[in-house]
Amino acid sequence: MVADGEQKGKEVEQLDFYIRLLVSMEQFEQYPFTRMIIQNGLNEEEYQELLRLLERLNAELVNLKHDGMMDFTKLLIHFAGMLNVKLHPDEVMDALISQQMYVDLMKTFKHIKAQKLF
């Protein structure tokens, strides 16, 4: 049994090495959000939670704009408050914009931050 545990440990170490190697590849620079998720050690559940948060906030932004609202500060506050502790809001915004994900939402958040000096 000990040999089994040792083998599993070596396999995990090998997979970890492969992941670090892949993340360091130049082509991976095109995927800064994905890279950030891996480098910050989010698990699948945390990643899915983040995507659900982004979907909800994006839908709310669209609805608020449709209703003629102009101040979206509450969305930014919700985003920052609900963001996984392993991530920093500014880094997430930049990475998502670079990877062309939730661009309108993230640019809106960055604009609010610039205006309000958060």
C-alpha cells in the first residue's frame, strides 16, 4: 500500500510539473485569465463559481443599461466582495479583458475605479 501512495504522489508531482511547464509556454500568454486561474490554484468548483458570478453580473449590467441606469458601482462592489480570496480584482479585470471575456463588464468596472479612485 505504501508503494501505491508513493506512486500516486509521484504522479501528482509529475502532473504538477507538466502544468507548470504548459503555463510557462509563450503561447499561453494569449490566455492570461486561464493562466491566472492555474497559477492561483483555483479548483474546478471555485472556477465555476467565478464564471457564474461573472455571468450574473454581466446579465445585471445589460439589464441596468437597458433600464437607463448610469451608475454601476454596486456591481463592482459585489464583484470585489464575492471574488475568490485567491484572486485580486484588478488582475482579474485585466486578464479577462486581455482574453476577450466579459470585456464590457470589466471595462465598466475599470472606468468606475478610475472615476471613484477605489
